[in-house]
Amino acid sequence: MERSELESDIQYLPGVGPKRAALLRSELDVHRIGDLIRLYPFRYIDRSTVVPIADVVPDAAFVQIQATVASSEFQGKKLSVWVQDGTGTMELVFFKGIKYTADRLQPGKTFLFFGKPTAFNGRVNIVHPEIDQPGTVGGATVPGAAQPQGTAGPAQGAAASGVMTGVYTSTDRLKNAGITGKVMNKLMANALQLCLPEIQESLPEYILKEKGLVSLNYALKNIHFPTDAYALRKATYRLKFEELFLLQLSLLKQKYIRSRADKGIPMPKVGDAFNKCYQALPYDLTGAQKRVIKEIREDLKSGRQMNRLLQGDVGSGKTMVAVLSSLIAIGNGCQACIMAPTEVLAQQHFANISKYLAPTGVEVALLTGSTKTAERRRIHQGLEDGSLGIIVGTHALIEDNVLFHRLGLAVIDEQHRFGVDQRAKLWSKGAGGIPPHVLVMTATPIPRTLAMTLYGDLDISVIDEMPPGRKPVQTMLITEGKRTALWRFIRDQIALGRQAFIVYPLIFESEKVDYQNLEQGYERVVQAFPFPPYKVAIVHGQQSSEDKAFNMNAFAAGRANILVSTTVIEVGVDVPNASVMVIESAERFGLSQLHQLRGRVGRGSDKSYCILVKGQKVSKESQKRLELLCATENGFELAEEDMKMRGPGDLEGTQQSGLPINLAIASLARDGALLAEARTYAEQVLERDPLLERPENGRLLYELRKDKYKVHDYSRIS
């Protein structure tokens, strides 16, 4: 059956028309009638209780009364309507549409009135209540639905009884145009009336039975107009499970197809360079590092292309894993590249990696935008003739004139900071047309639910153990009033030979919000720490690469006591002698970002401190975030909480490209357990039928072909 009504333009739905359709498209992205049906309420108002007028008190929550109109009176631009129900009398007040309302509310007629009671002149009244006929929702009657398959529960009536009313996302433009909550309910009722008969089941019969799911028809009916809490629970579970299940099915199917199709450069050996580096390490690797290297080693031996995400908290030793993985590539006659998002981080990687490689004889070079022409020419030659084994760099690595002799491994650090097109160029530089193995690294702990969605088709490794000797960072929250004590504390630390970071959220003055900014902050710090004896360096995103590098190197080398900066030092900067991290206007940062900044200290053997300075007016949510940071150093715990507070789209830089799918009803923050259940079940389905070729899975294949489930592949760089 063609889904003609579902596919119809929204303007043709009764009650919409061209003007309202334009608003629904621009404000809610609703283009077709089917889009409206898949716009779900975000909460519900319980209309199951009718309150006697005698029991209504001012400033209570919304109440519903059933009353008969006694009289009405115009008072200028105001209409007063008096209603009674046998227990008492109440005034209802209207300021808009008063002529229409007066004509409708004829004395002797009975209605349901719903609104928020207030007190005026010692009397309780309701201003602009919603008005319905008893036995309807939003003035509209919607079709019934069959009893849920395989379930017991309350019977479904022939019409919506007004028990629970859905509340939909809205905007000021919609409200100003008269598309109120009540209008949305009417439009939804019209849409269901039109489309329910033609809605086809999207899941196979065996899944409905195995998972105890109600039919799609029942779910859509009861998500919008639930007859009771039981029906709403069944409908919600069905729709959330379907959404998460199809998402995971799409990702896992991609992963299966790729594992069969993507030929990788076989790397059966470890090689001398790996062994020499490993044996020369001044410390033992952690158990987590050893486990991850073993996982990578298995990938590289397999003959299939590796696509692995390496998650590790700040300071957990990811760089060492990247070096040893690169040396496996060297041991198999290949080259490796390590791509970082900033010059500062690339330079630091290069310095550290050069030390690790000293015993191996493997040549490593640094290629960034500021590499001089002669050096650049030498590097290009070394990469082409194979004499250069490992190249560390920024976006400069993906320029067309950078050619490799035999690129076997690409390590991408903080991969979300690179665009897809940029990464595709690196992908094409593999040896003999075979794409390189890919190791994606991130120091931003990603909640498990988000990782399953953003990176659901990658293999994921986690370094969940800190190297021995890493001391916990003591985190404190202070107000602006403690500034004098803060300066004294920093002077004491400097006297002990330590250094301090001071981080600001802004670069230039903000007219709207009175936060400390970098320019003012720098001046204040210089006044508090004058030269001599103190030296203060400054780093921010508006500086040239040369100025940034000069100031950063001055701090790293110990020539500056204090580094004032923006969050450019958030990722990767390694100054073991720095023992103090001060974060100004800390309430302006997300939890994950605060945790990243805190990770810049505590990298040496000294006791380290992170001091959060909060503004005068801090929201409850911001206060909770700051207190949580003081309470734990576990990055994964913090990331989970951050997602619950801020939503998944703001985490880990993903707002650049959005989530790979727009979830209509499920939430990565709240539905983690259901996501895991859906993923496990998707794995079971694909175990039985990896390509969904069996007749009973035809519906699944049809659903996966829809644009909604064409997930951006975050793992591949093509």
C-alpha cells in the first residue's frame, strides 16, 4: 500500500494550510503529515481528575473543572464568565477572542475547563482556560486502536477520553501565530484520523513477540493520546526500543560488511624497533596499556583494516600506545603518521616521541604549517623514499604534495577536531591503494551510550588505569572574594619552584555578560605578579603560530612562572613542573572541558591543585557541575553526568557536526540501559542473518534504507 497520506505535504492536513505549514516547516522541521505524527510530546498533562470548584485553591498546579455556564459579562476588553458545578461558583477571565468565546459559552451549557487558578480581589479565578467538550482531547476525537498484542491491560475506547494531554515542542513564532498546545493537539488528532488506517508495521512479527512490543499503530495512537499511564508506558517502550534498535542494527551491519570487505595491510611481525623501544622504557606499562596494545596487535595481524577508537583519560598513556603501534607498522616495512589538531600539541607529541624512539634508530619528523621550506622539502623526500619512518603533524600532513612510500598506520588524535573531507585525503594515501590502519584517539572520556552511537561501528579500546606515580589533583571551588588568598597561594607555589596556569573563558570584552576576560585578567595577573621577579606569559587563539609557540615554550621550559591562556591549552600540553590550574569563571565551562583543563596539572611528582573560581551569580546546575568536579577525578563518571546535564550534542565537540542521527523519542542521556539492550538484540539478529537477506527481515531492510538510519560513519575517514 502506498503511504499517500503519510507522504502528503503538511499544508493539506485539515487545520493547517499554507501559512501554518510554512511555520511548521521552519520551526519544527515538519514537512509531511508523517513528520507530524513522529513529533512526540515531551511531557503530558494528566486530565484524568476533575476537581470540584470548592476544592480549587489559588496558585495550585493546573486543575480541571467540569462546570455549567451561569452568566457572562463584558467589561471593556475583558470577558468574565461565571460557571458553577454544585459545589461552588468560579470566574473565568478572557482577554482575547472574547466575542467568539462569549458566543460559545452560552448559559446552561456544560464544558471541561483546564487552567492555572490564581487569586484576584480575594476571589479564585482562571485566566484563559482551555475549553473542551467532555469526552474529547483538545476539542478533537481520535480513532481507537486495537488492544496491544500479547498484553493484558485496560480496554481501548473508541474515542480519546481526555485522560492525558501531550505537550509538544513549541516556539514563540508558533505561539504568536496561534499554533498553541491546543491547536497542536487538534492537528495531531486530525493527522492520526487520516493516517492510522494506512500505517504499516515496521518490525517483523518475531521481534514483536520476542521483545513483547505493542504494534506500531497502537504505539503511535497512545504516544499522542494515551488512554492511561499503562498505555503510555507500552507505547513509549515500543517507540524508544525501535529507534535505538534500528540505529544499532544500521551501525553493526556497516561494521560487519566492512570487516568482510576492507582489506588491510597484513602486519604479522612486531619487529626490532618495537622491542628496542619497549625494553628501554624507564617504567612498566600499565595493565590497561598492555591490553590495548594486544588488541591493536590482533587487528594489525588480521589482514583486515583496523578501525579502532582508543579512549583514555587525561594522562593515561595513550601517546605511548600510539608510538608502539607505529613501531609495529615500521617492523612490517610500513610508515606511520600521527596527526594532531594543533601545532602546540603536534610539537609536544614530536618532542615526546623523539625521546621514545632514541634507542630504535627510527627517524621521525614534524610537519606543520610553520615548517620552513627547506625542512619541508627534506621531509617530503624522506616520506617518498621511505627513509622517514614516522611523521608527526597537523593538517599539513593531508596536503596533496605529501606522498608516502608505504603508509600503513594513521593515528588521529582528538579526531572530532578534523573535518571529514580533510581526513579523506589521509585515507587515500595508503600503500598500494590499500587504506592505512586507523587508530583514533581521544582524551575526552565519552559516555558509553554516546560512544555506542557516535562510534558504534568501531572497535573500542579503553585505557582505564592511570600510570603509577600520578598523584590525584586536589580540586577546590572558591568565590571572587578569596582572590587575595589565591594570589598568596600561587606565590607560595612559585617560591617552591612550581608554575601555574590561569585559564579564562573569553578573549575579548563581552558587552552582554560581565565575565572576567583574558585581556583584563592578564593585566590583573601582571599587576599581582610584577616583573621582576615574576614572568607571565600569555597564549590565546588570536595569536600567530610563532607567538603562541614562543610563549608556550617559555612556560614549558620554565622561563615563565605563570601562563595566562584561553582553552587552547585544554588538550595535550604537558608541563610536569606546573602544579596549579586556576580556572576563572569556571561555571562557563562544561564538565568534560573542566576535567580536560584539570588534567594539565598533576603530571609531575609534586602535589597539584585545580582551583575553580566562580562568578557571583551561578545557576543550580552550574553549582552542581562544579561540586561534582571537586568530588571525583573519574573522567568517565564526569562525562556521563555532563551528558545528563547538557545533552549529548554538546559533548566532545560533536556540535560541529551534530549527532549522527536525530533521535525523535529516545535519549542517550536517560536511556542507556535500553540502548545496551537494543544493541545486544541487534547483534543477535545479525548473527542469524548478517545481511538481513531472509524474508522475515525484509521490513528491517526497508527501514534501514530510510535517510533517518543512514548514520554518518564517524569511524572511517572517507
